[in-house]
Amino acid sequence: MQSIKTKLKVNNYQKTILAKHAGVARHAYNWGLATCIKEYEETKKRPSAITLHKRLVAEVKSVNPWYYEVSKCAPQQALRDLERAFKNFLTIPSRGFPKFKKKVEKTIFI
């Protein structure tokens, strides 16, 4: 198998849009993880990605208007990724418990 790295040449506007999408996805993931931990402690059940997204729209998007500056797909995918992280943790314990995401400056590669 062969891999190819390609460096994206983006202008300042595109960098800003990419950073906004990454920020919204990180915020949604961290909010979802905190919500899952809290809900599990209270009810011993973990909400699905769909349930989390409905709650996110109702509770978070109205308070944070910057969510509307990006595609709706960014937080949806972040919550799906969180659900997969929990499934991996439960089926493959060596994967470890999902961790909160933090801002990391990286060069963008495809």
C-alpha cells in the first residue's frame, strides 16, 4: 500500500473557515463528552449521537451564535466520532476512555 501526502495551499479566508469548522467540531465533541459523562453518572445510560445532536441544537446553538457560521455537518460528525470512541472503548478496552479535545496547531495534509 502506498500513501501520498498533499499539502493544501489555502488563502487566509479558507484558513479562517477551516479553523471555525475545527473549533465548532471540537466544542461539540467536548460538550458531548461532558454531557455523556454527566448523564451516565445520573442514569447509567449513555445518549446516542442523534440524541446529543438534538440537545445540542436546543441548548447550545441558541447560546452560541458562532455555530451558525459553519456547516451543520461539523458538529454532527464530531458527535458521531464521539459515539464511535465510546463504542471502541467498550469493545476494545485497550483503546482507552475518550479524551477531551484541545486546540492544536497543525499543517493541513490530505
